[in-house]
Amino acid sequence: DLMAMLGWERAWETLEGVGDTQYNDFEKTFRQLKSYFNSMNKEDWFENLYLNWLYVLKALHGEFDEGYPTFMQTRAWQDKELNTALASWAQLRHDTILYVKQSYTLAERGGFFQPPVVGYVEPVVEFYNRLLNLTNMTLAGFRKLIPPQELKNLRIESGLSQFAEILERLLDISRKELENEPLDESDYSFIENFGNISGNLIGIIAGGDVN
């Protein structure tokens, strides 16, 4: 329901397909709430972290023209983005901040030749921009609420700062891809490693020392 109110046509099609639009006064209430969301200006979405999180997710359902990769213009990709947004919102409803250490298994590598990894970043520039703004907004809020030394001890500041650096790099690579500019070795190395053990993202999620 919420994703349909935020503008996702695929979400509305799903609601209609399962009969969830047939409840008494559903469409009337839906139109009222959708009108409320549509009346919000950009400043309203920055009123608090919850609304700004939803503003970040709204960027996933944009229309992507011929300047974007072909796969981003398909219905399957729209469904994938919708499920991504739903998963993120479910996490937001459950608890905005969870410090749960993720489990992982190290992959053993032998002495065989490892071919170079040529990775790719989905160039959803507006999404990365909004998520970067949300990250900086969150960090600014923590700095107001928590004394500097305690903030440092909790590793909140370093974690959010490093996450912001990752988003900035994703933005840079996305722009290169959209402008058909070749990626260099450092870009491919970042794509291969930023989400695994040797990168920063697992350390940030685990809440451990990511330096």
C-alpha cells in the first residue's frame, strides 16, 4: 500500500491483482493519503530520518530512459527495485538501527590463476544521492545527541563516515558508466571488494573496527 502511495505503479497493479483494492473505502482513503504524500515538498521529506528514509526509497522507482542500461528499462528490474524498497521499509519498521554481527564464511582460494573481476554498479544516481544525504543527516543527529568521545567509542561516527565514502564512490562510478567513460583498475578493485571481508561494508554492518 505504501509503495503504491509513493508512486509505484507496479505496487498498485499487485494490489489490484490480489483484490486488496476492493475493501470498503479503500480507494477513497488511498487517494487521500496519496494526495498528502504528493503535497509534500523536498523540505518536508527532510523533517526526520523516517521520512527521509522513505524519500531515499522513492528514488528506486524512477523512469529510466534510453541513456540507461537496457536491463533498467524492464519490468523485471522494476519488480526487483520494488522488492528492494519493501525489504528496506520492513527493516525500517522493525528497528532503524540494529547492531547485529553478520555471519560469513571465508572462501578458500588455492594457487590457481584468478581472472580479473570486471564488475558493474547499477547507476541509480538519485538513490545514492539521497542515501548519502540520509547518512549525513543521521551522523549530524548523533553528533548533537552523543558526546564526541562516546560517539568515537561506539564507532558510530567512523562507520557512518566510511559508509558515506562508499556512497560517494558508487556515485562517481555510476556517473562514469552513464557517460560511457571506461572504469579503471581502482574502480574494478573497489567494486570487487567494498562489500566483502577485505572491504569496509561488512565491518560497518558488524559494528566492529573497520579501519
